Amino acid sequence: ISLEVPAMLEHRVELKVIGWDDIPFREAVETAWAQIRHGTVDADSTTAAARLQMLVRAAGYPSAVVTVRRTVDEALAHVSHFEVRAEPAKVPLER
């Protein structure tokens, strides 16, 4: 009898912290990310991004925002790009 063990899916996230020079903010993101990585949700999921945002906000950054970007090919390959900011990006209004 031959048994094949299916390979585990690798969930990859490129985590970009905007405001890297703000050491307390960066540490809050790193602490929150460690909880996500060792948690029960897939790290590349929007659920993980929402949890990351909630944890960073609870750590003293109530306006923190996590933006998720990925192509369909990246979604199929379980790859995401998370961008974390202490404050929402200011977008100029066009007239």
C-alpha cells in the first residue's frame, strides 16, 4: 500500500508597514502579526487582515487601516499583500 500525503498549502503575505520609523507603531503591528501567524485563520485571508486591523487599533491606534491587495493568480496561490497604516491615506479630491 502506498499512501500519499498532500502537501500543506503555503499561505504567504507581504506585510508593509507605512510609518516604519514610528517604532511603537511598528512594534504594535509586529505583535499583532505574530498573533495572526500563530492563529487559526489563513494568514493571507481577508479575515486575517480584519483581525490584524482590530488588534492594531486595540493597541492604541484607533484609526489604523489594513489594505489588502492581490491578483486572482495570487489568490489562487494563497499570496496577499497587506499594507498597514496608523492613519488612513489622504487622497486628494478631484474636481
